Amino acid sequence: MKKILVTGATGQIGSELTLVLRDQYGAENVIAAAYNRRSSTELPESGPFYGIDVRDTDSIEQIVADHRCDTIFHLAALLSAVAEDRPQEAWDINMNGLINVLEASRKHRCSVFFPSSIGAFGPGTPANDTPQDTMQRPTTIYGITKVSGELLCDYYYRRFGVDTRGLRYPGLISSKVLPGGGSTDYAVEIFYAALTARHYDCFLSAETQLDMMYMPDAIDAAIRLMNADNNTLRHRNAFNVTAMSFTPAKLAAEIQKHIPDFTIAYAIDPVRQAIASSWPRHMDDSAARAEWGWQPRFDLAAMVRDMLEKIAVKIQNG
Ligand code: VAH
């Protein structure tokens, strides 16, 4: 990776990944692109930045050609709950954005990172120790775009030799940026509520168990996968990766170890509950561990400690 384009750079993953890449590869070598150009001041100030719609084929190709990019982290997408609200738009952005990136990569010989998700699985998938290779019949539009994206990336690799690689991310927890409309957003909101109101009304039920990951591990996984030796990869799109698996009740209990008067109640949102209930509880990520050395650093206790520390500072600084 020498010249990198990040789409969706102001989103949940992009806001942090872009800065880490700029640190590692030099700010001028990491081009940030986002639909919402005003949602970040840090990115335009720290390196090249473009306001683009990923559905616009020409602007993607232009940036890739102008900067001679060799790698694209294609993060622009609508998340699960928003997608369920606007399914036609979700298909348009998630699929047409991806095909534009794959086409630009075919023409300009770029490698592509595609973030898939536990959402690429469905109710018929084994929910515990979900295998790397298993049944994928998602029931949400988000999941349909993710499994289609995995297949399209594999197709571009086989048919055109485009070096596509992907991860099936679990719910991602970040101290920096709020997620925008996912079904696992509770696992971020809960920290702000715990530190301010000492109470949180959770939109998923107490026993909804899902895979989760702290953002520093998610970023590390993406960079590590893109740097992995091609010859060691048996799978490509996309690898199961997880760092922890918990329920809202278990997360609340861990927070209570630090804030004993914190309370949680449940005000279930039927849409997000139905989405989360269709996903696996715990994936088997042994293929990622064996093929490119995946190894998370943060478990539940370490993540909660770090989140509480960082968000307390953020709240204090207004
Ligand atoms: C979403 N956070 O709900 C994402 C995700 C774990 C699921 O991919 O959209």
C-alpha cells in the first residue's frame, strides 16, 4: 500500500482508519473521500479530502487516476437500521458504490478492502460458532447487500484478478465517533448514558447476544488483512472476525463494576430487535487467525475500561 483511497472516510470506521493510515503511510498518501464533507474538520485539515457520492463512477475513477491509488478501503455504505428504513437507497448506495470501486480498481489495478458484516448471515445460519463457510440467507436489505458484495468481490478476483479482501465485522464500538444507524449502536450509546444520566434504556432485549469488537482492533484487522501475503489466503471475501460476544445485560454488569449506581431498562425497538435476532451470536474466526494472524487485543473488560476513561474525558471537554 503506497497510495490509498478511503471512501466513507467520515463514517464510523473511516474517521479512525483514515487517521491511522495517514500516520503509518504519510498524510499525503491517504486520500479521504466522503459524501458528507462538512461532518469532519480533522480529515480535510490533515490531508487530501474530496466530497463525492460513491454512486458517481467518474469522480471515483478521477481520484484514483489523479492520485495513482493502489489500494481502496471502500467503507461508504448505509448501516442496517437506516437501510431497512430506505431499502431502495441502501441497495443503490451499497451495491452501485461497490461496483464503481471494483471497476476503478480493475482499470487501475488497485487492491480493495470491503467491510462485510455479521449481517451477511441470516436466521438459517448456525448461530453459535458460526463457521467461516456456511449458509448465508440474510433477511435484511443490509445483509443482502453485504452477501452480494462478498460474492461480487470474489467474482472480480477470479474473473479480473482484482485483489479483493474483506472482513465480516461484528458490532463495532468506538470512543471517537457515534455509529450512524446500526443495530448494535446500543453498545456505544450505553457509555454516554452511564456517564451522564447513570441510566440507559436499551433498544435490544437483555439477552440478545452478538459478536462485538473495539475499534482499535477493527482498524488493526483491516490493515493487517490488506498487508497479508496473498499466498497464505485461502479465503478472501470475507473473513469472520470477532473479539468478544455479549448481551446488553452482560455489558451493563461490566459497566456497573466501574459505576455501581448505573441502571439499565429495556425499551425494545421492534425493527432493530428483529434485525439483531436474525444474526449469529458468536462466530468462529479460526480461518482469520490461521490465514493472516488475526488476534484481537481488547476483551470485554479491557474495552469497557478504555471506553469509560475516554468518554469521560470527551464529556468533560464538552
Ligand atoms: C450495523 N453495525 O448494524 C452494523 C453491523 C454488526 C452489524 O454491520 O449496520
